[in-house]
Amino acid sequence: MNKDSLVLQRRKNENNGDLSLQGGFPDPGACDVLRGQPRGDRRTPFAAFRAEEGQAPPYRSFLARIKYDSLDSLDKWALLIIALAIIYGAALLVSGNGLSQAGEDDRRRQPAPQLVMNPELDNKIQQARDLLVRENLDKTEMLVDSLLGEFPYEGRLHMLKGDILVRRQQPVDAMYAYKEAVELHPDFLDKKAELFQGKKIKVTVEEALAAIEAGLKGNPDDTLMKGHLQTVYFMKRKLAGGCG
């Protein structure tokens, strides 16, 4: 069979609407003819016909559609995931700020801490003051020491203890009692406060300093007096910050 004897005819397949060679399959000699053509022209008659009609072979269109549709789907899913992540992060940020603001508002609405009033304690403190005014130091001291055993963090009791020691001519011990009172109730050094006792404390500190200096003159190496001197400096700083 030679090249001239191969005649390719196109016809419509009535069953499936596809195109094929007349006779259903090409003659085996057609393959030899095709092998003699340049590589670019090696098309089956069906493919050549589709090319002439301006249509790509259906399998190529199908594969290309799968490829580009897959890429488009991946891009869409990636953008969707990124958008959801941004929305989720923004929601967390907003909710976190809302919770922190709500917590701050709750804290602002809480009442400020107040001193717990104890009428029985107040009455006993007033009794001790009355005894002190009458210069009944022993009974005053017994009552104050008893109350300190029950209420060691009550600054007014430490202040009374200092007043007793001042009257007993013990300025150094009185200074320590006042120190305890001031640390528990800073209002004792606040001139605007009702409990202000700055002037009395200042006088006692000066008396304590004089007693300490007298002791250091007799024994410059007295470590106890040196320790008391540091307490004097501490109280002076407190007084400078409080009553000037």
C-alpha cells in the first residue's frame, strides 16, 4: 500500500455524534504513512480534523480544565482560610479588651476598704485614755498590754503604749512604740488626718536622740545604742515626710 492509496474520509458517527475514519479504523498501512511524516504532522486523522476545526482534542481540554480548576479552588480555599484566621484573631482581641475593661469597671465599682469598727475595742481604748489622763499608769499599762495581746495590729494601742513610756521617762522605748504605731497607721503623721500625732512623736524622737548620744559618749562602741541611732534616723525621715 502506498501513500496515494490512503484516502482518509471524514464522516459523522450516527450513534454518538463523534468523528472517526470511514470504515471505523484506519488501514494498518496508514500507520506506516504517518511514520514517514514530520513529527509535528504525526496526528491521527481524528486529531487532525479537530485541529482544522479549531478545537483541541477533548482529552487535552479535560486535563487543562482539571488543572486550572484545581488551582482556582486551592487559591479560593487559601484566601478563605486566611480571611477566617484574621476574623478569628480580631474577635479574640476585641473580646479580650472587653473582658479586661469589664474587670477594670468591676474593680472601680468595688467600695474602698474601710476600717472595721469594733465598738467594744473603742470603749476599752477610751477607758485606757481616761486612766492615762488620771496618771494611773499601772492600770493603763495593764489594760493596754492586755488589749495588744488581742489586737496586735491596732495602731492606737501602740500609740497609748508610747504615751505611757513617755510618762515613765523612757523616750527610747517610747520611740519604738510610736514607730510601730506609725507603720500601722500612717495617719498619725498626716497633718490633715484626725489622728495626727506628729508633734508629740517629734518631741519624743528628739528626747530619744539625746539619750542615745549620751550613751554613746560613755561607750562609743555600744552596738545597741548604734542600732537605736539608726531608728532615730528612720523616724526623722518619716517625720520629714509627714509633719515636716
